[in-house]
Amino acid sequence: MVESTANNRKSDKVAAVAIIPAPQKLQVMAGYFAIPTQLSVNIDNPSLDWLAQYLVTEIFKSTQPSIDTENSPGTKENPAIKLLLDDSIGKKEAYRLTVSAWQITIIGSDYPGIFYAIQSLRQLIDWQSRSIPQLVIFDEPVYAYRGMHLDVSRHFFPVEFVKRYIDLIARHKMNAFHWHLTDDQGWRIEIKQFPRLTETGSTRAQTVVGHTSDSAVEFDRQVHAGFYTQEQIREIVEYATRRSVTIIPEIDVPGHAAAILAAYPEYACIDRPYEVQSRFGIFTDVLCTRESTFDFLEGVLSEVAALFPGEYIHIGGDEVKKQQWQQCSECRALMQENAYQDFNQLHSHFVKRVEDIAAKLGKRIIGWDEVLDGDIDNTTTIMSWRGTEGGIKAAQNGHSVIMTPVEALYFDFYQSTSLDEPLAIHGLTPLKKVYDFDPRPAALDADEEQFILGAQGNVWTEYMSNGAAVETMVLPRMSALAEVLWSKKDNRKWQDFLNRLDVFSSQLIVDGYRVSEADLKPIAQLAIVAGGIELSLSTPRPYFEIRYTVDGRTPDLTSLLYSAPLLFTKRTQLTASAFHPVTGKRYGLEKITLAPHKALAKSITVNGQTDKAATTLVNGMLATDRIFQYHEWFAIEQETSLLLIDLGVSATLSSVDIGYQAGQYRRLYLPTSIEVSVSQDENDWYCVAKAGQQDIVLASPRSVLEFDAVTARYLKIEIVNHNIDYSEEQREEIAMPVYIDEILVN
Ligand code: TNX
């Protein structure tokens, strides 16, 4: 990335002014402000002391700036930076930044405005030439809420990393840090009235290795523990406040409560021991709705409210399993007393009680969109995560809304399909998807739109065990989100963003941040065409070269150069990488096996029904050598499933080849047996091949069932799935799905 930055700078003068998020108005002039060895920072207001210090110690540390309150203008001999407050220049958080030959003037409509001007300035400095282009910027944000979330329960992150993360938020002109402090896998905030929350609740015995949904789950047998003392929290709050970041602490109730119950089982419905979870998922453990739970929560929230100065406390409310409430006489009695018809109303009741507690403490609450499932007052601010629907409904009912839809803003999802991506939870959210996200859904009218405060990227850390892993998952996706939230739509152009991103990312890299290269990797697209399968390869950086091999080897600079869509008429494994045109550095490893076969794009039904998801079984692409992605597989949930393929015409058939094991990171459940029958008329069927459990285990990842050549138009494939496993989450044995992909018929 550093190299392409240098390139851009040489060839294109405007690219030198590369600010993310794109400022509202920018006018670049000829000439530069040359950074002197000694610089003075002028302030006329003591409330700006810290900002002046910050300029001196963080931004211009290599010069020797002095701070003076004389308010003297910069001169050729004595260049100066001047900081001023003036709330008439724009709305909240607005700033004007003027860089002229000897003076840099920053006017903020408030403290954050000045802070953001400093962030823009930081991005404008070219330390190689020690210069800043002369310019005028006027800037203010489109959305008031610009957030990033961090889950410190699934993995604990030390204070130093939390500060680094807040810095990153601030550098993106984002202003909210949603700190997910509690969950099933660990309670991370000291509460003096309830010491066991951290004594017991912050420690788990071990952590799952690999993916929590793997068929044979393994554990690391290492204790994972950690929490923040109240003193550390105050230090972090202060750190964030200085950087115009408000912290929203989340205490997730009544679900995701295993760590609470491990410490205080008296707040459960069912009397038994509980433990801090070492796997991930949705557990049935919930807080009981009896009165003592709310006394407990009042105690907890009073300490939380005292630590965090912001207006909000997030109270969770997501993924609440209702079984334990159903089994609890006290919960059922409360239902009756209030004439509640279903358990969602009991959930709302719970949320309402917590909201009242928060209100007494002078706080408003935010809840995940499940809190809308019952009936809830519109005083609750909604975080819409299960898509944007919850947010739309909430805005229409007058709730304030923060958009965090799983499909676009979950930064725990994969960033590309390249095999060199780190293990992630699932899903695919490439950079462009984040950049194209619009926090204001088309379904809302202008009045309703006012309720959308903004959006937030969520970082659930089940599969991020250290700070470096977090950084590579959020960068550069949060750079895209920052622009979505700050910049006007007219100022948001994808290619232009990518050019600026190269500059910004290289600055972050210089400061030690780890930035994913996923957005530089090749992307494959398939189309079934007459005579075979057509594959197109692209990369968001058009000046990169794409090279590929068809012999399974990792491409290098001597491999075939991709220039136009490729047609495949027989089974081929293609491996592609992108290469930087100057340095020759390789990016990504996109592996894709294409296989035209006799059932390609033919009609397929599942247990007599058409099923759109099943078309992936005959799309000519094998998912078995790729990272597991749900959308590339077909899930078999039943004990027996019958897949029926109609070839349209009779054909000579002699093999069926079925995949069931993903190539990287995941260990899927295997089918119990596979049986293939053929027919000419859909009445008389002949079983031609069968694979039992042993055959399947041995043949994994794919079974090739061969048989003597027959002529047939229809194929019936029976998949038997007897996989049952004990679910830690549900505390019972449950049927597990198997996933299959591509039924190659030849
Ligand atoms: C859903 S989003 C959750 C989290 C998981 C996340 C993984 C939400 C409110 N709940 O508990 O960590 O999915 O993507």
C-alpha cells in the first residue's frame, strides 16, 4: 500500500490531498506550508489546552512546538497553528481548516470540531517533504452517531489496546465506542457491590479452538481471564473524552448471561450450577424475572452509570431464549399477573424494568432490535442488527435508531473468499459492501429518517484473540463506514475512496496498525454460458495485474496473465492472485474449482419441493476447496432428504461425485449414507450406487460414486443424516445439519 501511495503522489497532484472521511468542501491552492523545526501553537481559551498539547505530542512530535497564549499570527520566521472556537461556523462537530504559507488556522464550532480538524491536518502532512498543501476545508458530519463496537467478553483486550482502538475511532472522526463488557464467555467490569462478577465471572476454563460449530470441537485447555478495574475504566473514559469519543457500556441482559449466573446463580430461574462458557453461540441461560434480579441490576447499573458520563447505557436484550422462563413458576406467575400472552411481552417487561432503573440513574437505554418483539415504549433507542427491518419499524414508531445490520456492518465476517483470510465466524462482507451501505433505508420518509442517528460497525471477537486480529478485521472496513457516516453522498466515489484509502492506510501502517489487504485480492465471478462456465476475475484496483494457474500452484509473476473472461469446458482448478504492478507483491489466493457436468444448471428438487438454495448444487462450482460459506453449500436438516435431478433428456451416466467437507477452517458433519438411483420415467428406479458411513469418512472431502454406464433422465440422491450431538447451548442432544455441495453428474 505504501508503494501505490508514492505512485499516486507522483502522478497526480490532487491525490496528495487524501482525506478520509471525504470532507464536505475542499479547495486546494498552490503552495505549501513548510513544517519548521520550531512551531508555535496559539490558543486563546484554556478549554483548548489539551488539544494544543495533543498537537504537540501526537502530531508534530518530531518538531519542537511550543504552546503560547499570546495569539500572535504566524510569520515566515515564526510559523504558527492557531486554534479557535466559534459556534457560528457550522453545526455541532464542524470545523474550518485553513492552511496558508505561514499559518494554519483551525476554527471549530466546538471542541470535537477542532479535534476533527486536527485529524484532517494529520492526514495532510507529508513527512517526507515536511509540507502541508495550502488549502481551505469546511467540514461537518452527516450523521450524529458514528460508532464502533468491541466485544471484550469473547476475548479480553488489555487497557493499552482499548486505547489504541479508541484512537482509531477518533482518527476516523467517529464519536461512539460501544463497549460490549459482558457476555456468556466473561464478565469484564469491576462492580464493587457484586465482587463475584469478576472473581468468578471473568474467568473461563478454556476456549474452543477452530470453529465452535465444528463436528468435533476442540479446546485449548487454557484459562482465559481478565477484567477492567473501575480505576482503569475511569482512565479509559478520560482518554476517550479527550478524543471526542463517547463510550456506551453494554451490560447484556437478560440473555447472554452465563457469566453472571456462574457468579450469582440465585438470579437464574433454575437452581443448578452455571459456568462461564468456553464455546460460542446462543445459550438458554437467562436471568429470571423475579424482583431480586432487578435489585441486582440496579446495583450493577448504578456503578456503571457513575463510571460512564455518556447519556446511554446499552442493556443488550438480544438472542433471549425463553425456555427457562417457560419452566419457571415465578416467571409464569408474572405473565399471568400482567395478562401477557407470550414470552416476548415478558422480555419487554424485563427491558422496561431495566429502562426505569436506568432512568432513575439519569440514563437512557439502547437495546438490540429484539426488544421490539414485544411492546416497548419508543423511549428506547434501537440498534438494528438483524438487518435493517428492525430499524425501519423502530423509526416508523418514533424510536431513535442506530443501524448495525449484520449483512453490511458485522466486521467479524470474512472480507474476501481468498484462502489466506484468517478464520472468521462466517459470512462475507467485502469493503465495497460496507461502502455501499446507506443508513437511511429507502422505505423511510423524510420525517421518519430523522430518527436514524447513524450507524456502527460491530466487532464480535469469538475468532479474534488479540489486538492485531481485531485491527485486521476492522481496517479498512471502518474507514469505509467512517466515510458513509461523515461524508455527503455526493462526495462519496468508490474509486476515489480507494485512492485516498491507500494514503490513509499507509499512514496507519506507519503508526503500527495492521490493515487487511483483502480489498486488493482478486474476486471471481461465474456465469453459466453455452458450452461451459465463464469465469471473470477482477480487483478493485484496476492497475493491479491478476495472474492465475490451473495446476494448483500458487501464482507468481510468471503465471498466466488474466485479461478477459475465461471459458471452462472441463473440470479445472483455478488459483488466482493479484500483483502490484511496481513491486510485484502478491495479494490473495482465490481458489475455485469449476466443473461443467451433465446436471449443470438442471432442475433440482428437494423432498418434492423446488428450493432456490439447492441450485448451488448444480452451479458448476465446488465449494469443497474453499473457506466454508453458507451460501455456497446446501444444508440437509432432515434425517433423510431426497434430491431429484431432471436432466431434461436421457444421458449416459456412470458417476456421481458429492462434496461434504470444506477445505479450510471448518470440520463439517458428514452424511451417514448416500444412495444414488436413476430412472428413465420417474416411475421405475434403479439403485446404482451407495456409500455408507465408512466409505464417506474415508473419501472425505468428496465421495465419487461410480457405476456401470446406464442411460437415464432422472437421478435421485438420498442423503441420510443421523448426526446428533450434545449442544452446550441448548443443554440437550440435537440433530446437526450436514452441508453438501455440487453434485457432479457424469
Ligand atoms: C450475534 S449481534 C450476537 C452476538 C454474536 C454475533 C456474532 C447480537 C446482538 N448478538 O452475540 O457475537 O452475532 O456475529
